[in-house]
Amino acid sequence: MKSLNTPLRALIVVFCLCIVASTPLVGEAGHVLAENLVVPERGPAFDPLFPAALFQSYVAGMALVQEGRMVNVPTREEVRVQDDWSARLQSVLLNNDILALYGKPGARNMGILGQYSLSHLDSVMAPFIRMYDDANGIRGVIPSLYIIYGTVWPEGEIGILSERVVREYIEYARERGWIVYLDHQIGKYTVEQAMNRLLPWLAYPNVHLALDPEWRTTKPMKEIGSVTASELNTAQAMMQDYLVEHRLPGRRMLVVHQFKPRMILDRPQVKSDYELVQIIHCADGFGSPSVKRNAYAFNALASNMPLKSFKLFLEPTIAGAGWDKPLMTPQEVFALDPRPYLIMYQ
């Protein structure tokens, strides 16, 4: 895995930012990221994957994008030495992609994290990181654990993962510089109730949150649930208020899953301008590459949620469960338009 903070990496990033400052801002596929920008047929050698949502301030970032300019990104060390609690890292997604292993610890039929013990995760993670590190050029890859924290049960009840287990996984990840996502399936409860369960875990600086509308139902496995744009905006507001109130450092991500249109109602109304919260729109669901590309294309229409994620399904350990046939390669994943930043494997 490439080092994220070596002097050589820093020199490369500064050099690339200088190039970006004098070139039009385009995406990897050459699509326009802001109006009134001239888009060349071929982008610069270092494609600037910097939508405004990745900046420390969304409003300031948008202004810079419209002007075709960039800003210097502070290193982790530069931010760490500042005493002001409100000093914020730019998004880790500016220079890195995130690779997540998904599942519920102790539940073998619920993803990779249920199939391996904590002591085996380093060796399980390593080949995934190598694949994506080879595929994403000079960008880094940050490993992460995507944990099902609240599991829906019959009648929409929720089973909460043991606090001891959650802390064990968070600390394991923190020691290694990994990220942790805690995912709540909501069930029969409100989004506010789910968020209230999740928010205290933000005390750990490497923890981010997630909501899965599929399981916002009283009939799991029989119907697909949903959330509204208003509920997602409320969740983001709650998250931001909690970070401010408790003076917690860093920007945090809130992942929301979707593979059917009705899973996010009034989707164009979802906001993505919370300064301390970055909403990540994840294309979920298994199937052939063509099916998955179609689902991703539908999610791509939601330009109001510019930061995208993509989920892949490995062959399951239980009979009858679906999986991706064939599994898309990292190169195929990064060829999606817009390019995903968070890739997870179940």
C-alpha cells in the first residue's frame, strides 16, 4: 500500500496542484463538474477529482471550482499541531480512495467481517488494498471496516451490536490508521432514533456513520424500505450539531445506500452542503456488471449527492444468497461515471 504522508507523496501532490491551478477542472471521464468551464477532450495527467463537496468549506470550494482554481491541502501533521479544536482536515477523499470490508462481526452469513476473526483481518484486507492501489494511480487507499451496527429483525425490531465488540473493532482499526463505518438498518424506528444511537461513537475520530433505507421496514426480506430527503437532511444536521457541540475534530461521512428508486424519496431535495458532514451515496445491490452499471447510472443522476460509493458482492457462504457474476475489477469500478470514492465488499 502506498504511504499517505511521505515527503515524496507531498511533493507530487504540490506539483499536481500547481498543474491543476492552471488547467480546466474536469472529471476522469471528461464530464463537466461546474458550469461555464471549458472541458478538454482529454484531461491533464492528474485528473482533479475535486468536486466542491470535498473542500473544507462547501461554499468556498464551489467558488474555487467555478473560478477554475485550487487550494493547498494541509497535511495531517500541519492540522495536528494546531490547537484550535475547529481546525478541520480537508476531506481524506481529496488524495485517497477508501476500501471497505462489510459485515457483522460474529455473523458468518452477513459479510466478510462475519466470516473472519479480528486477528485475520490484516491478511484479508491486504490483497484488496494492493488491487486498488495498483488501479488508482498516485492516489492512496485507506482501509476501512464497514460494520452492521443495528440489524433489523422481524417486525422491524433492531438488534444492536455489543458495545464491547464495537469498541474492539474501532480500536483495532484506529491502531492501523483505518476508518470505521457504523451502519444502522433503522427497522421500525425513526431516522432520528437511529442517529441518536450512532452519534456517541463519533467520539472516536476514525468513526463515520451510515444508514441503510432497504431495512427501514417492519417486513425485512419481504419489502424494501425507504427514507425521505428530509430525513437524510435531518440526519446530517444532527451529525453536524453533535460534532460542534462536543467539539469533535475532523469532517465525517454519512453513507446512504440505494439500489431502487423509492429507497430515497424526494431525492433531489437531499442536501450536500453541510460543512462538517459529507454524504456518500452508495450504489448497493448484486448482479451482473450490466445490472450494476445500470443501478449506478440511476444513482449518478442525483448530482446533488456528488460523492458516490459502489458495493460489490463476493460469492456467499450460504445457499441461495445473491452475488456478483462476474465480479467487476477495480479498473471497471473506477471507470464508472462519476467515479466512486468509497468501494466496499460484502
